[in-house]
Amino acid sequence: MTTQELEDRLNTLRPRLHRYCARMTGSTVDGEDMVQDTLLKALRARAAGTQVDDLEPWLLRIAHNTCLDFLRRRSRHGTTPLVEDVADAPLPEGEIVSVGFHSFLRLPELQRCAVILKDVLGHSVEEVAVIAGCSPAAAKSALQRGRAALRKLAELPEDTRLPLLPDAQRQKMAAYVALFQRGEFDTIRDMLAEDVRLELVNRLRLEGRQNVGLYLTRYAEATQWTFAFGAVDGHPAMLVFDKTGAMERPAHFVLIDWQDGRIAAIRDFLFAPYGIAAAEWVRLD
């Protein structure tokens, strides 16, 4: 496989990697960070001469370890004890989708891994064992217990997480969105830091006011988008809706980092629609 063929294959697998990483980390945003780390590690390994027969399980193994390292560094969430005796019945896909990303964090790591790989991505128990580095018996047990726990979590009231930020920071994001809504892009350009960074997720990165200003120009020329202030997985965000399609949910979203009252970084998921596909989002305006 040539380098270009590998990169093309990695791009094809990217949404599936994100489905895994987002549920393992409990966040579509953190999940994207893990996907990027996974792909970088994979490219470095291939450049160092690693040969791979089956690409997806190999990538998922890297993603699995990357997510575990991330979670252990953060140590943000606990786990819940699970019952011993459960039925070995598949959890319906609709039930999986109805459980928010952060609900998966209430499962022990192996149970979380097993349910995502088997019921979300469709891998066999044997493949789960290889990716997770455990025995098939342990993978099957973890799958059963994880399914039982998620059934219970699916019955709980939905609790979309809102951003717990000072009012001043929320007001900054709301003001940014209002400028988009009114088409005041020159005002937004004046708010950019000199070394502002832009990431168009899954497409390109730019730095500097001039380059990021061109990005804003493209939004100014577009007519299909409408904007709203909201939150995605607890992050204040600009929700972007496509007026030419279904308006029930955002088409993508944009995150902003601020420094000394100026826009220091923009992270736009325009080219990564998988980021919003199953994320927890709420409209706040």
C-alpha cells in the first residue's frame, strides 16, 4: 500500500474511528482529538516500517490505547458497579444512539470498549478481544455487563450538559454568534489575534489574521447557513444549520478560544459532519 493509498484509507475510516473515540472519551470534541492522535501515530508507525495486514483493527487498537492514556491523564469520571447476571442479547442500535456519549464513561473501560466495538461498529467478540488485549471470554463478559448497564442508563431522564462557564465567557460566544447572524464579518476580523489559528477539522490548518480573514470571507459569501448560540458536549459553540436541508439539528459547529479579549483559535467542524452526528447539543439563544 502506497502512502497516498494509506492516507485515503485512513480518511475513509476516520468517521468510524470517531464513533469509537467519542464514546470512549465521552465527547465528540475530545474524540476528534483522539482520532487525530491515532492517525498521526499510525502514519509514524508505517514510516518506521510497520507492516499491517488488517488496517481497521490495527487503527482501533491504537485508538483504544490513545483513549485510555487520555482518560487516565484526565481522571475525570468514575465508574458504576454492574450486576453479575445479564442476558446475552444484543443492544438495539436505536438504544445505543439514544445514550449520550458521557453515559459511556459510566462503564468500566473494557465494558465500554466491548459495547462500542460490538454494538456500534459491528466487530465480533474475537475482534474485540484482539483490539482490547484480553481473552474472548473476558470480552464477552464485558459486553454482557456493558449492555445491561446501558439499558439502565437509557431509562434515565436525558440531561444534556450545559457549559459551566462564567457569564463573561458565555457572553463572548453569544456575541460572536450574533455578529455572524448579522453578517458583521469586518467586526469579527478586528477581533482576531495576530497569531490566530484556524483548524478546519479533517481538511486544513491556517495561522494569522490574513489567512483566517479569508475563511471568514467565504462564510460571508455563503447563503446556505444560519447560525445559533449553543453548546456541544458542554462546550459553548456556534451551531451552524443548513437552510437547504433538515433544520432539526445542526449541520456542524464551531468552537472558539479566547485570549486577552481576542479570538485566539477557531475550530470549525464543517468538513467533519460526523462530529455533530451523535453529539449532545443544545440551543441556548
